[in-house]
Amino acid sequence: MRALNRIVILGLVAASLFSGTAFSEPADFSEKLDIGISTDEIAITSDFRGADLTIFGAIDGFDQNLLAQGKYNIVVALEGPKENATVRKKERVFGIWINRHSMTFELVPESYSLSSTRDIDTIAPPGDMNNMGIGVDHMRLTPMGYIGDGSSLAEFRDAFRRAKENSGVYQRDPGGVQFISSSLFKASVRLPADVPNGVHVVRAYLFRDRVFVAAKALPLRVVKTGIEQAITRAAHESPLLYGFLAVLLAVITGWIASIVFRRD
Amino acid sequence: MTVYLPIAELSVNIFIILGMGAAVGFLSGMFGVGGGFLITPLLIFYNIPPVVAVATGANQVVASSISGAITHFRRGTIDIKLGTVLLCGGLAGATLGVWIFSFLRRIGQLDLVISLMYVLLLGTVGTLMLIESISALRKASKNQAVALRKPGQHNWVHRLPLKMRFKKSKIYLSVIPVAALGFSIGILTSVMGVGGGFIMVPAMIYLLRIPTNVVVGTSLFQIIFVSAYTVIVQASANYSVDIVLAFVLMIAGVIGAQYGVRVGQRLRGEQLRALLALLVLAVGLRLAVELVIPPKEVYSVVSAGLGF
């Protein structure tokens, strides 16, 4: 059942990869982009403190002159699984700070690490980045439900980005992509210690002289392993049994303690 | 050394968790309380999602109450009949509590309500205990007898119908206030992750006039079952019991409790109560300050997962 789920999820991701990149891929460029990662799975063990992921890639069919002039730029993003996210705003009511207003954004990545050859705002015009949703500042944040006259949209979006960047789950590294030979490049992205579990997507974008040329995407699974995975599974798949086990563990611990430290 | 908490989904320093467990265990051993009212706020201060902190706190309460209950059972100081009536109310209260908990979580006011309830409860109980213990200390210094229970004195509670005879406690009492007390404590257990002993014990002594010798054992009896029930229901409804976190807390807690008991035995009852009152007030104050001072960031972000 679980294996089946995984296949379905991968299938969905694959489908979204194609639909996500097809919209702006012009036909008249000769360049192609290829990327590869050393692993398609990151295991979260009990001592997990984050990980660095290195992505290798190559530009095929490049123009020698343009490459020599440094006209090619690459952006690599690691997008976490998408979830609806709610931003809440506190206000003072009778002297107490209370959540008063909220806005929910539809399916935003839970984590986002961006790495590029230089600051992405110098790679392509902001409008293009907005269209493709590349970068923390350009990511699509679509509010759900009623948001009144929309005047607070910008402030909630800013707050969302600020919170995500401050907590380290959204990060950017404007020097993280380096060319290691004429057309081969290496990108490193950081996975924070509290990286969400699930299917992440590595997306790479190639720009030539401020124009988007090609994109490529690969899935990356982040999974809990060993005992962590067994515990999570038990908690979600047989919660009643898990609850009984938690109680049993407490009873045994308390009981053993009362024997070991018995004084009367 | 860090340890990954699979349900809270974050890495924590194991020594901080061990330290928390040991410190709370020490205090709970010293004062004879479950320690849920300390462990849950501490976990929240340490950035554990409140949802996980409450459910896991209830699990820790089970472990820390068991050894006390076993001792009382051996000595025969548990009134099972009275405990069962309390428990019936408690289970109903805990069921309602979990429902309230899920509802508050959905509308985004869970953290606020948990904090407010702690401030209110700890503030009230702490103040009452402090007043009572100071006057007891004064009387003790004047060599007057300290009487917790004034026999023969009746209040409105004893005029209620549906009376039942509790042989062990040697009282004839209506089941209504007993079940109602259990019910209220049950709600607190599932919403706040506390055992509720620090409210139940005074209520049983002062309100229901139950003899002091059976009060602690009987309240522990009720606390164990209601907390265990809460853990199971929280695990089923919110998937929020972190067994790794709970286990680390328990181990440190039961060991810390042993040392706490030794220190506690050297202090006099009213001194202990005064110290406990100060501790309760301090935790309440810390939470109250959090509510009143302007937050550094007025915005907070939650995903569809545990943050709710």
C-alpha cells in the first residue's frame, strides 16, 4: 500500500514537472540542460543535522562565444513538498496578544533552497522570475478564501517569506553554482535539520543573456529511516495501538522505578 | 548530542530534554505532584509544538504517577470506589477536552487558550496555596496545631442528593460533586497535559472534606487512568504523542524524583507547600509575561502539519 502510494506520488510529481516547465520552453534554442544528483533519497537518521546536496549538470549545445563572455547563468532550486500554509497575525486585545487575522496560501513548498551563479535578480528581469516562480521573492503565493480588498496581501506575503527565511527552511546562496569546466557546473544546496519529509524536487534553470532557455527537474525523496520511520508509521497507521504502547511504556518505566528505588 | 523526535519532527539536544525531565522529576518527587504543569510549559518554551507538548506531557504524567500509586496501593490508602466515581467524571471530561483541543487547533487559538488556562490556573492555585501555607507557617511558629480538616463542619456540597457511602474514606457523600471534580480535571488533563493533582488534592480536602490519608492515593489512581486515556485519545485523534520525547523525559523524571523525595522528607509540610506555591506562581508569571509583552514577530506561519 505504501509502496503503491509512493509510486503514485512520484507519478504525480513527474506529471507536474512536465506541466511546470512546458509553459515557457521556447523551441528555438539549441541549448539543453542536463542534471544529475548522487542520490535520489536522503535518509533522516536519529542524529540528522541537515545535509548538503551537490547537483552536477552540463549545458549541451552551448555557444562557445557566449559561454566565454559568461552570458550563461544557472539557477538551481530544491523545493520541498507543497502544503497549504497559514500566516497568522497577532494583535493586542485587552492587553493580551492574540491571533486576530490570518491568510492561507495555497500549496507552497515547505522548504526551499536556492543556489545560483549570481544574484537571481541580475540573471533575468523580475517579471520573468515572477512568471516562473523562481526565488523566494518571486514564488507564487496564492491566497485561499476571502481576503477582503486584498490590501493586506503584500504584508502577509512578506511576513511569510520573512518567517521562512528566519527559520532557515527557505534559503538562498547567490554563489552556490560554479562552473567546473567550460560547460559543466556544480551546485550545492543545503537541507536544513528540520527538512520536511516527502518528495522534494530539484529544479535547474538555464538562462542565456537574461533570457530563459531550458529547465530540468529531478525528484528527491527525503525519508525517515529505521526506528524514526517505524515510529511515525505506527503513530499514523495504527494510532490506537501506538497510544496503548506509549501508555504501556510509561507504566513499565514507573513500575520498574518503584522496584529499583523501593525503600519500604 | 542531538536526537531526532519523529513526531515533533525536529532535532533537539538530548541533554536539555534529560535535564528538563530530571529537574521536573526532582520537583515532583519533592512536592509529591505529577509535574505535568511544569513539563508542558517547559517543552513549549523549548519550541516543541504545543500539540505534541500537551500529549507527551500526559504520557510523562502516567510514568511519574505510577510509582506513587503503587506505594499507596500497598499501604491501602486508595479508596477505589471513590476513585472510580472520580474516574467516570474524568473520562467524560477528557473526551470533551480532546474535542475542545481539536477545535481550538482548527481555529488557531490553541496556544493562546493553553497559555491563558495555565496563567489562570497556576495564578489562582499558587496564590491560594501561598496564603494558606504562610498562615500555617505562622501558626506553627506560635506552636498552634495545624488542622487541615475540620471534622463535623459541613458545607453546601454535603446537602446534594445521590449520596453514596465510601467505606474506606469513612464518608457519606453525594456522587455529583465527586464526578464533577473528576470531569473538570479530565478537561484540564486533555487540554493542558497536566495530571491535575495540584488542584484535585486541595479540592478533595477543602471542598469534599475527604480524609487526608486517602486523598493523595485516590487522586493518583484517577490521574493515572485519565492521563493514560488522554494519551490514547490524543494519539488517535491528533497523532501527537512523541514516544521518543516521552521516554527520555520519563527516564530522567523517575530518577530525578528519587532525589526529590529525599530532599522533600527533610522539609516540613507547610514549608513544602509554600515553596511549591512560589514555583507554581513563577511558572504562571512566566507565561503571563509572554502573553502581555509585545512579541518580536506578530506573524506566525503554520503548515497543514503539526503546527496547527
